[in-house]
Amino acid sequence: MQRFFSWIVEPGFVSSQPVQVALVIGSLTAIVSAVVGVFTVMRGQSFAGHALTDVSTAGGSAAFLLSVSPLFGFVGLGIVGAAVMELIGIQRVRGRDLATGIVLGASIGLAALLLYLGTTSGATTGATQQILFGSIFTIESSTIPLVIGFGAGALLIIAVVYRPLLLSSVSNDIAAAKGVPLRLVGLLFMLALAVSVGLSSLTIGAILSTALLIGPAATALRLTARLGVALIVACGIGVGVTWAGVLLAYDSYYWGSSRNGFPVSFFIVALVFLLYVVSGLSSIRNVTARRERATLQVITQ
């Protein structure tokens, strides 16, 4: 086992402080993203999550220009964008998508301006790379308490509005008939979504942050229709692909003679995509098997 472990893991992986910080922050981010992502998929708000990635890009760029932690920019401007999307939208899907599109267009323009200012400023060298694609190995350990705080806040919001959020995710009409304050529940959920996207932006970059938000959740919901099981499976997938991505990125430094390595975000996104495709094939087999059993029952009756 020790020989096998040494063959899989390059020397210094466990003892490396950047790796330890990356695993802690990546795991926390994956759990928050998985929980919020399950409800995002159920509510059909993946487009809103995508729009918030561009908002986070603008926020991260602004944070670099102001010389503050990019996490504050990712989460701060993301919360503003989420609130605007919810407040100017209406309960129908068409109106919600319209509000999301408006915020998306404005955030892209703002992000382009701030990224341009960042690339022309000598004080923000490498900012564009870190904002768009992440750099989890360069995150300071002092960021961990911030990640814990923001993540706990997002999970607390989901816990507080769990039942009305679940009901409104299944049917807005039934939720309204039951007296659920749809606008308040929607606003609180959008705030949790903004925090989740902000944490993912810090981990794997703003442009790829929806991979951790949507991928594990969509895969879990393909595998099971039970919400509690789906949440556990999504968290397991998110943490698993994050740890595997960190390991592969660390090991890739030793591949070949260039000693450049591959970014963590590449491996995480690739693994999420692979698992989603595999889950789709499994889902097709299950549906086919159920149809064959139903056909056999009809024939034998």
C-alpha cells in the first residue's frame, strides 16, 4: 500500500502548506456549492448562476485594483448582483431570465473595463489569470476563516428557508397558495447563490465557478430523486473531484521536464464533466431497464 501510495502521490504532497490550504478551502467551497447547487438545478436558475460568475469577475477585478482580498470582491459584488436580479425580476421564468440577462450584460461590460485597468496596472500583474481561472495554491491560510464565515452564512440561509425554498422549487403556484413569501425566499436564496459563486470563483476562477455549482448537483439529481440523498451525493462528488483535482495538479508539476504543471481548475472541470456524462449513461440504462421490466409484466399478464 505504501508503494502504491507513493506511486500515486508525488513527494511532499501531504506536508505542503499550500496543498493543505487548498484542500481545506476547496472542500468547504465544494460543500457549499453542492448544497446551493442542488436547489439551483431544481429551481432552473443555472442561468442566474452563470450570470453571477460575470458579476464575480467584475468584483474580483475591483478588489485587485483596490488591493483588498479578491474574496470580498467576488462575494460583495455578487450579492449586489443577486439582489438586483431578484428585485427587478418577477416570479415568472421569462421575467426572471430577463432580469438575469440585464445584469449579465452590465456585469460583462464592467468586468471588461476593470480587467483592462488591471492588465495595464503594474501592481496587479497576473490578476486576470487568477480572477478568471483561479490559483488555489497561492491562497493564504488567513483566508480560511473568511471562507468558513461566508460558507456558514450561505448554509444557514438554506437551513432557515429550507421548507419554503423546497416547496417553491417544486411549484411556485402551490407555494403561493400556501402563503409562502416567494419574493423573500427568492431573495435569500439568491444571496446564498451569490456567496457560493464567490467561493467557487476564489477556488477555480470566476469563469469556471459554475462547474462546482451545477456539475455535482446535476449529477446527483440524475442518480437519485430523494433530496436528502442528492445533497449528500452532491457534496461527496464536489469534495471528491476537488481533492482529485488538487492531487493531479500537484502531480502534473512532475510530468515531463517543463515543470509547469496544469491548473487545478482544469482537472476539476474535466472530472465534473466526466462524472456527469457517466451518470447520464447510467440513467439511460436505468430507464431502459424499467421499461423492459414494465413491458415484460404486460406480456406475462
